[in-house]
Amino acid sequence: MACVRLILGDQINESHSWFRQVDERVLYVMMEVRSETDYVRHHAQKVIGIFAAMRRLAERLGKAGHRVRYFKIGDKDNQHAFADNLRSVFKEVKASRFEYQQPDEYRVDEALDSFARSCDLPFAMQSSEHFLDDRKGVAQHFQPEAKRWLMESYYRVVRKRSGLLMDKDGEPKGGKWNYDHDNRKPWKGEPAVPRSWDIVHNHQTLWAEIQAAGVKTFGEPAAANFPWPQDRAEALKQLKAFIEYGLPNFGDYEDAMHTSSDRLFHSRLSFALNVKMLSPKEVAAAAVARHEANPKEVSLAATEGFVRQIIGWREYIRGVYWAKMPSYREGNGLNHQAPLPSWFWDGQTKMNCLRCSIGQSLSTAYAHHIQRLMVIGSFCLTAGVNPRAVEQWFLGVYIDAFEWVELPNVIGMSQHADNGFLASKPYVCAASYVGKMSNYCSGCTYDPKDRLGPKACPLNALYWDFWLRHQERFANNPRIGMAVRQAMAMKPAEKTAIRKKADELRQQMDSL
């Protein structure tokens, strides 16, 4: 008789209490299934990365003495669904009990809850032991009738609870909770970007298995030089390298973009975090320790900005997801219906900012938050692309994209499709912002200073048309009223010209 414990592909947590003791009566089950590879089309590196991490965990558990049943993507007895494979295992080992860790995605949670209740065995769902708060923590923090949940309010509670960057009197270190305004500098080539701290693997054999199984992916697999960690030891090395080499300049340039680097000073730890090789508390604590050891080299502003992302925004987004699903995914408050341009799948657009950001996403399965929000997301929002199509692309293309963190960031933050619940203003920009924060405009086919001419940057007409189309909705918004008023103050002929130009751009999006 055996207790069967299921481990999901984003539960690569070697430190989980399940593994502290070896028990021959416990069987761990892991599976590479088409139900997970096929619910959305994924980037090749995402499939390779998750499978490689799963296989490494299974190997390490086996060497430690644990019993493991592993279904590979090409195994003949793999039925490619959690429920079907589990039923087979239950029968094989005469299972007496079923346990699983709390899933982070709504569809998986629903599926496993339904299966567990129908499997005729005692069962339990246990904590994944990863997050600082439970699923309901964010919702419980805010009043039920609150129209908006301000992340800053929740973040302060988490900061106090964690003790990170807090003085003994309960006040934030330095007297301020948030140093976001100090972290918005463009990068002009100095200081030098540190060399990559990626640990490279050869996963050509695994990639061949994935292809042979018929899994449909997109993007560059990079199987011969795969740059993502497979286990906690590798993730810890990457964390250490970022804290040493990236963090000192992270804060100043966290919003900057440049063609010479796909990361600048960003950590690229989001994959390791989201599959739980690392815990948010240890990542944030490592940054704080570095600041406290040498505050002149690692500023408080840089440290706070990083900590806020890890223990503030990340936890907050998860709480919004669980409070608002499943209806949240269908949000389309601005009634945008346009399809994604075809070049989202190959990067072949004449707009250099989007060619760089999307091309990088396709080749590396990664882009940092400003590329995602203020280049790709802003274009989609001003062009009127259907937010569900945008969300599905984001979910597939990024190696760190799991629905609990990706969906609210896209539907709420990026596409303003939740009627402003998550973000009080739409995050949109014209070419001037892109030119300020990057070198993307240099050498571009389009003129960043022109709105209406044949070589005018499409971002400009789309930006002003967005405010004209939605002026009634946003005219009284104190965070963006000036932009709307500028649009409304334009002469009738200029408004007409902008609307005409924007309509032409939307009609020819595939050729921009």
C-alpha cells in the first residue's frame, strides 16, 4: 500500500518538507503530459526548461532514496493527462492515499480537485511552502467593497511581516517605503554590463524527444546552449552572481532598454522563482544582506526596488489572480477586438523597438518588464488588439509565464482590460518614451518625431488616437488627465488626421 504524491512541473522545490525523510511507503509521481504542453502554444525553451528541471528533481530524489514514478513525454504508457496517469499508478501500487501540493493555476487546481474527489481514496492538498502569503491573503487585506486594491498598501504589510528593510521602530529603512522614482534612468553604455552568469546546458536529446512526441512550440529552442537553471544549486549560483554583479546597478537602470543586452542588470531569476527552485524570501533577503554589507555600492533605492518586485508585486498579483478567477481572464473593458499582427510569431516588423523586443522574446524566451509593458504591451493596447490574444501570446512566449502571475499582469496591468481594477491608468507611450529609455529609435525605418507622415513612427498616431477614442473614460483620471486634455485640445483637423492615420495603421498591421 502506498501514498502517492503528485509533483507538478512548477513545483521544483527540493527544500519542501515532503523530502526531509525517506519513506518507502511514499511514491512520488511526476509527468510530462500533452495536456500541459498543449493548452497554449509554448516557447520551445519553456517546454525544455520545465522538463529538464523535472527530470533533474526526479533524479535527485531517486538518488536520495525516494521512490519516483516518472512519465516522460514519449513513454508508451503515458496517457498524457494527470487523471489517467494517476489512475494507472494507483492501480499498480495499490494506493491507499493521494496527496498533492496546492497548484498555482486555476485550471490545474480545478482539475486536480475534481479528480481527488472522485478517486475513491483519502486525499489532501498541501502547501507548496513557497509564497509568503496564502491565496486569500490579498483579498483579506482589502475591504470587500474596495473598487481598487492598491498594491502599495499590501506591500507595506508584507514588508512589516517579513522584517526586510525595516528599522527596529517599525518604520521603513531610510524613512520611505518606495524609491521607484529613483530607478528610472536610461542606460547610455556605462557602467559596463556584467558578463552573463547563465549556466549553459546541452539539451539536444531532450529537444529531440519533445519533437518526436509531436509537441507544437515556437521560438528558438537553443537546445545546444540552453541558458536556464535545472536545479536549486544552479539557481543559487545565478542568485549569487546577480547579487554581486547585477544588483549594484539594477535600480538605476531597471527601466532601461538597449540593443546590446537582453538583460542589462536584471537578474533573470523569474524562471527559477516561478518553478520554486528559489523562495521569494531568500531572494529578497540576499539583496538586503548585500545592501547592508556595503550600502555605498548597493543603494537603498536599488535594493528596495528589487525587494518590492519579489515580495510585493509578485505576492499581490497572485492574490488578485485567485480573488478574480475565472472571470478575470475574459476582461475586455475597452472592447478591443483586433488580432495579433503576424510578426508576433517571427519578429519581422520594421518598427525597431518591437523587432528588438519581440525578436528577443522569440530567441531567448525572456524580456524584462519594461519591454513587456511599455513596448509590446503598449503597442497592443493602443492598436486595439484583443486582450485575450495578447494574454495567450505572453503566456506562451516567456519561460517564466505561469497563468497566476502572467494573466493579471497582462489583462490588468498591460491591457487595462479589467476596467482599471489593477492599474489606475493605462500604460501607453509614444515614440518619445521609447527614445528616452532605449536606443531602439536609432536607425529605425520610422521617424520617432513624426506623427502623420509616410515614415511617421506608428506608435505616435496610435498613442494619440487611443486618448481620443477613450477620452470620456479617462478625462477625469488625475494620473493621466493631462494627456487626455492635450488630445482633446487639438484642432479638429489634427484630430481627424490622427484618427485617419491610426485607422490606416490598424488596417495594415501585418506590414508595419
